[in-house]
Amino acid sequence: MTCRVGRAVPRRGRRLPSLNTNASSRASGIDCQQACLEDLAMNSPRGLDRTVLRELASCRWIPDHRPVVVVGATGTGKTWLVCALGHQAAREGYSVQYTRLTRLLDGLATARVEGKLARELRRLARLDLLIVDDRSMTELTAAQRLDLMEVIDHRHDRRVTLLALQIPVDRWHAVIGDQTYADAIVDRLVHNAHRLELTGESMRKRGAAKASEEAA
């Protein structure tokens, strides 16, 4: 299905790119290339704000360098929503990468061992939109805190990061594990950010219940 939310042509005549994703999204049952804002079910009780969604669909937040934070419990549709936003941004001509937090941190650790960390940080810093998705953020190690801070600091006020997490913002400090790093990371990601807090029961649970009713 063609998604027609927002402008339908690449900005500045650039070639229309695809959403750069990885196996982690497909393994979780999400096809980022198929997620489309047109298919978003606004009638589901998830606390979606139409005004904020219209602003996000316009992609104006990307050149304005405004971060986006999506928080919600398992099954509320975080991954699908951020993939749809990423797909929309890619259609607008922006370079986009979707990744799981664990995959991002593992990739940076590998790059450090191979002596390619600076190169990888430069590549990430050039992306117009970096989508970082995590199901249940666990406490970071010292090296992971440093790597995450490097990525965020390189992109702050230059490019846009979209973060999707299960845990609310007020619990990030405990997970990051260091007050100084936590203050810096939260300030850069949350200040002036669009925030969506998804509520309601699991969409997968609702879907399974509906399928069971239809089969009965």
C-alpha cells in the first residue's frame, strides 16, 4: 500500500531512498518497509495524540532537529509506529536507519575492537534520522554508556534521533547507571522532543482475541 501522509516527493529532488533496517525488526515480526501511517488505527485506545501525529507525519521535525521519544508497554505498537514514521521520512528523501539498541551497542563494540569506531560514529552522525528501538532496556555497562553518549552527542542539534522504549523517562537514570551520563543523555534526547506515551492493552493480544472470535 502506498502511504500518502505528508508530502509524496523527495525533498530537493533527491533520489527516494528506502528505510535502512536490519534482521532484528524482521525477527520480531515487524516489516518496517510495510509499516505505513495510513494504516494507523486511531480508534484503538492507545493515547495517540492526533495533533502530534500530524506534526510527525509532516516530517518538519527532522530539519528542525527535534527528537522523538515513544514510550509504551509491550504490544502497544511502538515498533510499528516508529517504523511507519521512518518509512514516511524515507519517502520524503531523508536517510533513515532503524536498529535495536542492543544491535547498535554491539556494533559499536565490534567497531572499537576492529579499530573502526570513529568511522562508524561518523556514519551514524550523517544519518538524517536514527531510530533506536528497545523492548526492555537493561542497565548499561560503562563502555555502553560511553558509546551511546558518543552517538547522541555527535547527532545533537545536527540530526534527529527517535527513541522507542518500554520504560518511562523518569526511570532512564537507573537504567543508564551513571548520574552524569544519564543527565547528559536525557537532556539531549528529551529536551524539546515530541513525546508519545502509548497506553492500552497489547495489540497482539487484541488481534489474537479477534481472530479467535472470528474462527468461533
